[in-house]
Amino acid sequence: MEEKLNDQEQVRFDKLQKYRDLGVDPFGKKYEWKDQIRDIRAKYGELTAEQLEADKVEVNVAGRLMAIRRMGKASFVNIKDEYGQMQAWIGINVIGEHDYTVFKLADLGDIVGLSGTLMKSRTGELTIRVEKYTHICKCLKPLPEKFHGLTDTEDRYRHRYVDMIVNDESRRIALLRPAIIKQIRNYCDSLGFVEVETPVLSPILGGASARPFITHHNALDKDFYLRIATELNLKKAMIGGIDRVYEIGRIFRNEGIDTRHNPEFTTIELYQAYGDLQDMRTWVEGLFKSIAEKVMGGDIVHWGDNAIDFSKPFKWISMCEAIKEKTGIDFEQPMSFEDAVKLAKEHHVELQKSWNSVGYIINAFFDEFVEKTLVQPTFIHTY
């Protein structure tokens, strides 16, 4: 059954024939653009209106219309490309009656090409004075209301592409992720680690404790598991003689799902022959410092109200020492399970019936009193 269009979608759909009547393909063709908005701002943003007028700086951008302010025979629009947003002025006396008629069919979300010269508006905003307007692709779905964007958490996670259109921070994070992964590769490669690609389908269930996805191999008439870890095959690579090996790979776990857990996700596993825990400590600390410097642009990374400092050596502290710092309780001293339960009750730490050793109590104390206080990079050892 065909999906019924709402009123706004129907209006946009009805415009498709009007584009064709004007000789314009509503879903476009190749467009040759040459400028990105962030580069234009960086290079020309500080120039005065007089300098721009004298230099006659020509630009050609492509992107999505995020705002339209029509004023008869002239209009202002905001166009947004991969890395930025910019104002443009479109006048019928400049682009011509035909192209302005095409522009009047535009809706928020449409993808267009704008070429022209730079100027400053009356308010001092860097603006493109459009000399050629090109319709590239019609957007048939209305964008979320511009002042509030896509705020519903479930909608944001179900429709990532819409979230990236209207929320600049979401798109920034999406672009940051591949940059981080690229730097992880560069760092590992610089230390002599070899990246390998191992099978996603496995005839056995192993490598970690998790519920698997099961699929069927028709040619072999046998069930296979989507891997829940890359561990086993990476260890086989070491057995085969690759002393330093890693894989950035997709993992599948058929378990719960929420905003922090997905049934499929990416991990990195890394193994080094002839090393010990301190080698891994050095590797991790160096990795985060390299990402901060190469990707984030400095040793200080801001997260909410916190400034995370990657320039200093990471703190190295055992779980019991960390608990003692916050509570004064020394779990490294000999202690019976009953004594630990008594301490938990005294400190209002929730207990579970299945717990049968002091270790469970230590972990509960850590979760309750320590974890939320960890802001700066910290290694918790002797788990």
C-alpha cells in the first residue's frame, strides 16, 4: 500500500511537474562546485565590504537550503554544506526571470548550487551575491521545525540523517568519528602493529560471553555465528607469527539496546608479543594523546563543563586505592564476606542476592563512590 503524503509533502510533490515544465529535472544532475563554506569564511570573513567589492571574489558552493526569506523580486537564503552555513542574496534582476521562477519553487531542505561574488550585507554578514542559481535536487520531506530541530531522542537515533541535517553538533561528531579511527590506524602503524581483517562469520561461538546472532550458510547447510569479538582470530594471527596485530572491526551482540548500547558496534582489539601490562598502559596513553593532538587540535579537550587534560601522565591507581581515597575503607586488608556486606549496608550500597564474595562488594563500592568522580584520564588497575 502506498504511503499517504501529508499536506506539506503533497505541496512539494505537486511542484515536481512545475520544475519539468520549466525544463529543470527536479532530481537533478551533476553539479560542478569548487568552494566549501568554511574555507570561504576562513579566507574572506575578515575583509571589509569595500575590499570585497574591489576584489570581486567569485565563489561557487553547493548545499542544502536551511532558510528562505522571500521579499518579492529579491530574497535571502541560508545554504549549508558539509562543514558550514552561509547567507546568500538572490535577485531577479541578476539571475533572470526564468531562474528566479525556478527558485520560487524552492523549499527548505532542497539542494542547490549558488555561484556569484562575495559581499557584506547591511548587518555586516558575509554573503554570496548570487549570479547563477541551479536547482540540484528536490527535498520531498519537510525538515524539523528550525528553532527546535530534532530533539526527540528516539527520532534522533532512528533518523540519523535528519539529525545531521538540522543539528550541527551531530554532524560534527559524525565527521569526527572517521578522523579518530584514521588516527588510531596511523598511531598503531607507527608502532609497528599490523592491521588485519578477520572473518565476521564463525562456525563456533567464542571470544567473549554474549548472546550471538545466528545465521545459516546455505552452501554448507550449517549455522554460523556473527562474531561477538575479534579475539580468537587475532590470537591465531599471533600464533602464525605476526607479533603485533590489531583489528578495527564490527562486532555483533544480540542483547539489549538503548542510547549507549547497539547490537552492532565497532571495537579495536590489539595484541603484542613479548609485552606486559605496562606496554599496554603506554600504548593507551600514547593513543589518546595522539588523538587529542592530531584530531582535536590540542592536549586539552572540553567535554561539558570539564577540560580533559591529556598532556599529563595518566593517573595509575588500583580499584581498592581509589575506593579508599573516597571512603576511607581499605579493602586490601583481610576481610570476610560478612564484614564486606556490613560495610555495604552502613554506606547504603545496594546488594544483590547472587553475590558471594568480597570482590562483588568492592565493585559495587567503586560504582557508587568512585566512577562518577573520574574526570581526568585514569587507569584503574587490579580489578
